[in-house]
Amino acid sequence: MKEKVKKSRKKIVPESDSDYDSSDEELQEAFAKGLLKPGLNSIVVTEKKKTNNNIAQLKRKTEEMKLKLPWIERLDIVNPPAPLAPELALQLQETEERRLKLAKGNKKLPQYKPGEDPVVNDFKRETMFHRQAQSAVMDGITRIKKLGVPTIRPDDYFAEMVKTDEHMHKVRENLARKQLATERSEKVRQLRQQRKVGKQMQIEATLKKHAEKKKMLDEVKKYRKGIRKDLDFLDDKKTANRSGSDKGNPRRRKGIERMKMKNSKFGFGGKKRGSKMNTRDSAADVSDWKRPSKFPTKGGKVKKMAKKAMRPGKNKRVSIKARRN
């Protein structure tokens, strides 16, 4: 069996965080010098590392690293920020007043003072960036114009595209596909909305029809029980249906107008139903009866009956039609 080996960990606590920061290299150096002891170990720093600020050497190295190129190649500008616009100054003042009111009303918030450091104030810092960039642009455009370098693209400027025509064709196809999918989804959404509206209108019409039917049945029950003495509600129902049909159907309205015109011109003409039915007298009257001839005649001559030709079968008709073609 393999014996389990327990590894002991030793804690190393520095005497002071400000005097010394522990690291692996310093621990290794202390262990090599024999400064570490069993138990709670501490590292005693005997001497602080001295730093030498050689200004002449730093300047010489800076000159060696500096690129001695014309300004048009570097485009570096050191300038003060542009003057603050009046509207921005007013907005900055209002923001400071608002923050002061909030800070006074709530003690938990940090207390802001007028004219504080722009590093702490976000609005001031952003405004300073904007003013610095504006000043740099104005100074840079002036210098570039003095050097005679054009800053605006000419009207006849032509540059080839980085992407090929095949790639742009694929991009256009992708955009067209996305637009088609968007239009299709919009159309489906509109159809779904119309279907919902139509269904809602159908439900409302059905409920209205049921309500009218229930009202009619209630009126009929009242008439049967003797509570209501007249049937005027039936006439109202017919009038409403006719008026509704006349409004909705122009052909129906035109037919009704034609019927009114004929009735005013010719009159109703009396009873029409059952006018052609036989009576006892008309059935017994045989004065107008004539014996029918055996064969139909024309000009007093007997016409022989022609034998009716039989229709040929389907196959025969198909063959005749093919022969004609």
C-alpha cells in the first residue's frame, strides 16, 4: 500500500503591508539567506532599495526614441480646450445646482461643491473632452490648409471597392431575402389580425341574432299569455329586415322600385293565385275541343313523319371527329 504523505503548509505573514509586499522571489531570497524559521515566519527588510533619477540619461533616451518626422506624418497637436458654448455653460450650471440640491436633501449621497475637479464630475469631464477635440480639429484644419493638403474628396474621385462584385451580389441577395421574410411575416401578422377581427365581428353578430331571437320569443310568450294584444313587433321585425336588406343589396332595392312603378301603372290586377284552376263549368264545357289530326299538316297536304335518326355511339363519334380533323 502506498503511504499517504501529508504536506504541511507554513503561513508567512509579513510584518507590514506598507513596508514589504510578499512575492515568490523575495521568499526564495529570504530562504537562501536563512531568514525563514519554523512556525510563524516573518521577513525583516534591512535596507530599502534606493532609486536613482538620472534626468540627463532619461532625456537622452527620449531623444533617441523620438521620431523626427514632419508634422503631416505625425498629426500631433497640443492646444488648450476651445471656449465653452453659452448653452453648454448654462446646462453645466443647471446640472451643478441640481446635484447640490440632491446632495443636500440626501445625506447618503456624496457632497458636491461648486467648481469641483472635473475628474469627479462626469458632465464636466465629457464637456472637457468635447472642447479639447473641437480645438484640435480647428487648429489641425488650419495647418493642413497652409500645407496645401486637400481635406475634401473631389467630385470626380473614383476608388475601387474592396469587396468584389460576387460578394456584393451575395450581400444584395441576403438583404432581399431578409426584406422578403419581413414582408411575409408582416402580411401573416395582418392576416392573423384580420382573422381575429372577423371572428370577433362574427361572434358579435351571432350574439346580436340570439338576443333578437330571445326578445321575439319573449314577445310571443306575452301574446300567448294575453299580456300583449297586438303583433306589431312582427311588422317591426319585417320592416327592419327589409330596410337592412335594401341598404345592403342595391339590386334588391332596384327591384322593389320597379315593382312599385308597375303596381302604380297597372294596378294589382285582382287575385292571381288559383286563377288557372278548373271549375265545374269549365270542366264540362267541350265546345272548343277538336279532334287532333293523325299527322301534322301544312297547306292542306299530309306530311309524312320522318324517321328519327339514331345518335351514333361514342367510339363512332370520336372516329368521325378524327376523320374530319
